[in-house]
Amino acid sequence: MANILIIEDDPRLGPRLKRNFELSGFGVTLATNGRSGLSSAMNGSAHLIVLDLMLPLIDGLHILKKIRQAHINTPVIILTAKGMESERLEGFQAGCDDYVSKPFSLMELIARVRAVLRRSGFKESRSVINSAGLMIDPERRSVHANSIKIEFSPKEFDLLYILASRPNQALSREYLLNEVWGENSEVTYRTIDAHVSYLRKKLVESEDKVAQIITVYKVGYMWSI
């Protein structure tokens, strides 16, 4: 899971960004002023930083300069109401990787985050998952319930792995579609719903009654344990 640090002081926008990034499968830390944002950025745990420029205590451009001076190469997307060309150039000269002006589309921002992560070489580690009596092995692409193998199609396996890797976290259909079928796929949400139905049927047949794939109203699905 990619960890995103959002540094945004707007009391409505910050929590909204946090929720939408979490629904898209990211781990999120929200800092609401420049001082806490700089501290979080300097510890180097984020895979990408979404940075507002107009911040209390310490402004965003100063934060960007400080982390680059400390040789922290975490990708940074500047998010600000400022849109003048000179301000964009100043941000890029300080070391930002992309620039999004307010107002903006949340879907576009998340797409830009994914694109910058790909360019940075980020690759999510895939380890064996042991959850609710299931052992899900991404290398062998195998699933066992109490040592009994359950057969899944490739897409069913990928969908199961993504859900099980984020237990008790609601994941949007948009995120699941992008992760399993790709961002440019013409697959609809109905295909996701059908595959979830297949997964549920096979899990019930395996007599695994601890974990459930539950529907989260108006959002998507959750691996509930």
C-alpha cells in the first residue's frame, strides 16, 4: 500500500481528500499546518506528498525546499489555488513533481498521484496473506482454506488478494476496477459485482465463515474479519 502524506489546512478539503484516498486503497496521513507537515515529511515514511502552498506556520514552498535540501526525494504534488505560471515554475524549480490548481477533480488528482508513483518506481510489495483461515500466496497464485486448495480465476484471485490485503477497509469500485482490470479498461462496475459474487460463493463452499466480503453502500466492498 502506498502511503500518502496530505498537507492541507482547509478543514473541509483535508478530511475529504483523506477519505477519498483511503477509499482508493492508499494509506493516508493528514497534516493540517506547515509545522506538522514538515515534521511528517522529514521522517521519510510517505511514498508521495500532496502539498498545499498556502499553509499556516510554515508555507508549502518552504516545506518543499527543506525536504529537498535534506535529500528526501519523496515525490511531491503541489495543490494550491495559485495558478500563475511564475508560481508553477517556482514550485518545479524547488523540486515538485506535478502541480494541480484548485478547484480540481478528485478523480484527476488520484490519477495524477498514481502516475507520479509509477514514474517514481514505486512497486507495492505482495506478501503471503493469512486471514480468517485462508492462506493467499501471490507468488504461487494459490489460495488454501485449512490446507484445502480453492480454485480461482486470475481476476478472482487478484480481486480477493486486494480485498484481503486491506482488512476492514472499504474499497471503492473505481479503485478495484483500476487495480484488477487497469485504468483504461472498458470493464463496468457490474463485472466487479459479478466477480465478488463468485468469490462469496467459493468462500462459502470452502466452509470459511470467518471472513466476509461485505457491500459498503454507495462505496464498494470490504474484507471484514
